[in-house]
Amino acid sequence: MLWLWNTLFLVVSVLAKSVAEGETPPPQPPQEVASPVQSNCVDSDPKCGLWASQGECQTNSIWMMSNCRRSCQSCQGGDRAWQLRTQLAKNYDNASNSNATRTVRIESVRISHMEIDETRELARLFGRLVLSWNDSKVSWDREHWGVSWLNFYWVQIWTPQLMQINSPSATPGQINGKVLAANYTGQVYMWTDFQFVVPYHFEYEDFPKDRQRICYQFDDKRYFAVRFVVADDVRNKRHESISEAHVSGWNILEMDIRDSKYVVQLLGDWRQNPFDIQSTNCELCIRLQRNAVYWLAELLAPALVTSALTLCAVLFQLALPQALLLSFSLLSQLLSMQLMNTRMPSYTGTAPAILKFAAFNLLSTGALFICTLLLRRFSHTNSNIPLPRSVYALASLLDRLMPWPKGAKELSEENVPQGNYTEIAMTLNNLLFCIFTFIYGWTIIFTLII
């Protein structure tokens, strides 16, 4: 019995010694092997939250999205997405010497607001573009990776390099890519914020009811490397593209975006000017109408009221109130010109129609005022020299044709003696006002209505 216990103790001692010396233990039941990919959607720096709030996730996206995954919300797809990014970046060849022309579709356009500087003749446009193109180099097997969409943070893949081609050199337009993502089929989408600026010569012929059409042209920096195509949904949803836009002092009527046909067109003789060609580009046009709520009260009403005062002065038939009414109309027009001057733009290449009418009204009233003084003086002339009979016959004919009655109570009540030419002076006064009434009517129709 003692021999059995010694043998058992010896076997246990040998086994313990073999385990202590690192020998292979007996096989254990199979266990599930942990995935080599560990979840690490954390920030590597405690200041990541502060940096993300300052916009560093967009301006310094490569470093931030790698080291501040949680703050930049770049954990989409988990660690499998990061492995997929690494795999695609390793095999991606971003050679820029390819002669192939890529087709980029404009999927959406949104206008946020505009800034109009009429003094400097500049128009700024702010908004967002959504572009898409197909790149087979970034496609992957969705079943194998378990990822359908992937947002990118590196700059090695091919992307359109947009630039505005009609901006002034002093203040060029700015285009910033915000988000770049693709699905497993290789369709890449890019959300781009833009700030376009263009010099524009404003037309003030119809001020303040004028309409302006401002166009912004943009293209890829690599000329003839990209062909832009506008999607049908963009044209069908043009009203939605400007529904949230705001322009101080203006109303956006419509937005239109057009792609030029990708043709290299020689504009002249290629032997003389072989470099005169037309580049492919896109043109984004905005139609604006001035929001002139003051048009009726401050511009149109003073012009029409003073015109009515001028023409109604004929009812006093060379009496003193006629001259006083014309002088009051002149004074009112001078005051309204000061009000108009505050509303007019500082620099105008053309005279607005309302300004032309105001100038015509002022000159006409001044001419009628001077003629009234001369005819009034002529009517008080005490001369016994008779005029030819043809003059009296013509005056009688004009009196029957003109709508205004001849003579005024105010004139007969004046203490100034009437001369022998009073009847002729009244006829000339009525004829003069008839002519100016006809001219006023046509001027109002062609300058203010049409």
C-alpha cells in the first residue's frame, strides 16, 4: 500500500515539473479565436472634441479622422472600414498622366445666399454642389467586407479639381470639398461648398424694377480632362435649389445650370491662331429682380403727382394761380429728386427710365412756367396794332378743337387791365398745354409702363 502511494506521488511530481519547464500542456477543447481586428473607435487625444468643434475634421481631415475617430464621427463601418481604406489606398494608382476624359455628373445644386455689391460691381454666390463619377479602382466586394458605403479621408484618389474661371484675379472664387464617399460599385460622391464671385456690369435701364442675370463659370483645373454633365433632376428641381436662398434687397427668380458640349472648337483659322479654342465648362446662372418696395411711394407717386400738378395748371387760364401752381410743381420735383438720389445706385452706366421721366418732367414744367410768364405778359399788352385775320381765324378753329374752355374767373377778377391780345394769349396757352399733355401721355406709356 505504501508502494502505491509513492508511485502516484512520483507521477504527479514529474507532470508538475514538465509544466513548469514550459512543455506543451495537454490539448484543451477548441475555443473561438478572437478577431485580429479590435474595436478602437476612440480619440487618441483629449483635445479632439475641441478641435472637432473648430472645424478641424474638414480642414485637416487626414490626421483628424485617423486620430480623432469618435469626435469626427469617422467610425462608420467599424474597423473593417479602416482595413478596407488601407487596402484600397495601397492598390490605388492616382496617375495624373492619363489621357482619358472623365465624366462628372452634377447631381444637386443648393444656393444658400448671395451678396450684391453694386458699388464695386461684384456679385458673390454661396452654395453647395453634389458631384458623382464612377471609379472602378475603389470598388469592393460588399459580401466579403460587409460594408456598402465608405467615406474617404485621404487625398490619393482621383477627384475633380474645380475652379471658377470667370472670377476676378484679386478675389478668386473658393471651392472646398467637404465630404467624399463611395459605394461598393465604385460610384463616388463628393459634397462641395463653393463661394463664387464675378464682376458684373449692372443694367439700370429699368431701375428700380430691373432684372439682372449673373452667370458663374467653373471648370476643372486640368483643362479638357473632365466633362461635366448636368443630371435631369437638377433641371427639374431648380425651384427647390433656390427655395432657401436669401439676397438682401433682391429676389431670386430662377437658377439655371448648363453644361457645354465637349467639343474643341476652333474659332478662327488654325494656321494663324491654333490656340484659340473653347474649353469645356459649366455655367451657373442666377436671375434676380430688385426688391423695390419703395418704388410706388418714393419714386413713382411723386413723379405722377407733380406731372398732374403741372398739367392741371391750364385750368387757371393765365391767371396768377397758374404760375403759382407751376412754381409749386417745380419745387416739389426738386425735393423728389433729392429723395431719388438717395435710392439711385452710386455708379450707373445707363440712365434709368424713372430718372429720364423725372428729368423730362422737370424740364417740361420749367418750360411751361416760362411760357406762362411770357403769355401772361403778352395778354396784358396794351397795343392797338391789329393782328392778321388769318391769326384770328386759326385761333377760332383751335378754340373749337381744344377741350378746355376759354377764359377763367380768376383772370377777370384780377385788378390788372386786360390787353387786346388776351384772347390770342389764352389760345396759345391752351395749345401749349395740349401739346405737352400729349407728350406726357406718350412718355408715361413708353418709360414707366412698357
